[in-house]
Amino acid sequence: MQKNYEDSVKELEQIIRELESKNISLEESIDKYERGIELYKYCSNVLKEYEGRVKNIIDENSDILKEKHDDRY
């Protein structure tokens, strides 16, 4: 669907600006709204995937992270 997350966010931000400008037709507004929903879903899924990856990294390294945290006190 998209090249990457950052490009998708930029496109979504542009769509929001265009929708807020009120200088577009109803048909164009609906098309942009639909595209915005697609981009939102894509970005949301990417963030969920990254969140899962971070949780896995933390879980796999919890002993190391706990030791570092305990050394601070």
C-alpha cells in the first residue's frame, strides 16, 4: 500500500489540511476521507507491529534490563 510509515503520515496530514480548508468539492472530500481512513488503518497497524516488537525485545532482555535498573539504587 505505502512506501513507509513516515510517507503515510505526511500524506494523511496533507489530507487533513485539505479537508479542513473547505475549498474542495463534496465528492473530492469523500474521496480524501476514504483515503485518509486507509492511511490511518495502515499507520495504526504499523504502530501495533512496532509495539509488539518492542515488547518482545523487552521480554527477551528483561533480566538485563532489571539488572541495570537495580544497579541505579
